[in-house]
Amino acid sequence: MKSVNLYIPLLLLLFLARACGTKKSDGASGALSDDALLDTVQHRTFNYFWDGAEPNSGLARERIHMDGVYPENDQNVVTSGGSGFGIMAVLAGIHRGYVTREEGLARMERIVSFLETADRFHGAYPHWWYGDTGRVKPFGQKDNGGDLVETAFIMQALLAVHQYYAGGNPQEKALAARIDKLWREVDWNFYRQGDQNVLYWHWSPEYGWEMDFPVHGYNECLIMYILAAASPTHGVPAAVYHEGWAQNGAIVSPHKVEGIELHLRYQGTEAGPLFWAQYSFLGLDPNGLKDEYCPDYFGEMRNLTLVNRAYCIRNPKHYKGFGADCWGLTASYSTDGYAAHSPNERDDRGVIAPTAALSSIVYTPEYSLQVMRHLYDMGDKVFGPYGFYDAFSETDNWYPQRYLAIDQGPIAVMIENYRSGLLWKLFMSHPDVQQGLRKLGFQLSSDTPISAS
């Protein structure tokens, strides 16, 4: 098959590569340019949030299992954070012409209509809803209320949507106004639990603050503190960021992992899973961004990615398949359920999640593309109708054909940020975001404050 491909006209080859049902043989990626490969992967992944969306809400299903087996009967449960990533993926899809602007607007209107009536808790969204009713589905025994981190992920997306439509036609401007109302209704201050200078992850109308999870850095939650400071109606004081997130400077902890320098302290580990380098930066542009705790957020996240890659190449536990073209440890499905895989021997279970390397393409484009080509060449065992499946283990011969929204979304979004910077440009252009960054003392590498323009 590989030799025959050499004689197929390029136009036909590209068509076949992009067709949803196409099967590939080893080496298929070699016939595609980087841009064609990126478009193939991005389009397939976009389809998770378009064709695979829950029909009533338009939001992202928490999971899609191609075998149709859902042990928890949760095939129609939608996720707030994963939907935030998906909303941004849909914006990228409109930009790429996967759907028309009119089709995209209709989907966004359906999503916002759902969000206006779905369960909220002091303006904050729960982790999960039932997609057909908008009622909360508990994430855990006492986690049946507001989830401020997941709320931040969906608000990051909605502010980008606001900027995309705010200057459009009357129908688009009306949608932007509805988004602005949702944004203004999130009571970030409430989640300080009595005006403490820290934000709490959860609150439940039944259990109150019993989850008791104050959020400190560094992990995936930076965006929550930035949006909490940015709110024009319920903005928290800067002290919440400095004392809560940064813990009065204790977040700074220069150290080396795999011979690579890191500047920040990572919660519970020397170098965390790669989603910590991705979720907050789907809209927040790390390029040139710094504050008093980190002199270079882009460089820090790049180094966090390089640590992950270097560990997988060293492969101290001798897993099959690990190497320069197959690396990436992050939270994903695992051979025994779900796990936050990280670059250390305790948290490494031999499971590669494609989202780890691919969503880091903005930090390590050459290395991430190397992984993308290798995975694409692995064919249908890892690549399906909605892009690369969530995770696999060559050591255990484990190739589940299952997807998770929170892992698919960053792939499509970060590919678009690598190609055009679209989501970064939209989110960073919002005046409230700029105000929040200035309030917390963020600067660009030129030592100038965040622009108000």
C-alpha cells in the first residue's frame, strides 16, 4: 500500500486522508505535508464537539465510547470544562471552514440557551450536567454544586466567543450580550469562603464547604485566578492571587528535572502532568507573559513539556514503545481506570495519551509533530472518527476506542493556536481579561504592562 501511494495524485491522497472513514497503513503520514496532517487531525478532533455533541445542549459529552459500552450509563452527561474546550474548538472549526459561520452561530446560541437555564451555584457551573435537563449530575458524593475551576474553563471559552461575535451583525451582537450577562453573574468572591484570600474549588448547596479544597499553585488552575480578578462585577482583590495561588511567593521553587530547569513549585510533584501546561493557556497567551513569580510562562510550560518528553525517552521502567516519537504523560484513561500520569516512576504506568504531546504543539512544534506522525502511522488502532483515541499502552496491548472531552478539546484548540493564534487573540483582546492581568501585575516580556487597547 505504501508503494502504491507514491503513484496516487496528491489531490486524491489529501482527500482520502481527510475522509472520516479512511483507513491508513504504516507510513501514511509521509505523504502529507505538516499543514495537511494538522488539518486532518484538527478536523477529526473538531468532530467530537460537532457531530458528537449532546443534541439538546449542544455541549460536549463527557465521554464517547465507540463500543457503546457505558458502565455508568452516562453517555448523555455533559461536562462544563470539556465543553469550554469544545466551544473553542468550534470557533476554530468556523475559522477553518469546517462549518459555516451561520452554522457555528446557531450552535453557540443553543449552547448559551442551555447555560442560561442549567443549574448554577452563585453563578458557577457544576462539573457535570444531564444534557437533556440541565440538572446537575454529582461528580462525587459531596460534589453536587459549583465547581469554580470548571467554570473558569468554560468562561475562558465564552469570553473568546464574545470577542468573536461582539462586532458582528445584530444576531451575533445579541449572543455576545447574553454571554456578557453569564460572565457578570459568576460570583467569584463567594468562593473565597468568607473573604479568605484564596479561592475554593467547590461549594454545594447540600454540603456547603465540606469538600474543603483551597486552590494553590502551580497546577491547571491559573486561569481561575485570572478570571476571578478580571470580573467586572465580582472581582476578587489581587491579594487573593498573591496569598492564595502564589502563597506569598512559595510557588517559586527553582529546580531541575531530567536536567531541565523549572522555576515553579508543582503541587505534589516535581513536574506535573502535561494538562497543567495546557488548560489555562488555551485562551491565555503565554508568549512573553510574566509576573513576579515566573519570568517566562511560555518558557516554563515549554520546559515542563520537555521534561515529560525527556523522561519518556529515558524510559526508566522500560515500557514498550516509549521514545522520541511516542511520549506524553497526562491525566487520561488508564489500564485500571483513570489516572494523572506524570513523569516520575510513581505516576508512570506505561500509558501514552496523545493529547499530552499534541496539545503541547505550541511549545514543542517539531517534537509534537514527530509524535503526531508516528501516531497517525499507527493507523486505526489509535485513530478514529473523532481523532486520536484517549490513551493506549503498547506494553499491555491496550487500545481502547474511547474518547474524553477534556483530552480532545485541547488538541484542536492548541493546533489552531499553533497555526493562527486565533483563540489567544480572541481571549486576550477582551477588555476585562486585560484589566484582570494588569490588576495582578502581569507583564509582557518587553517589561510593559498588559495593553488596555
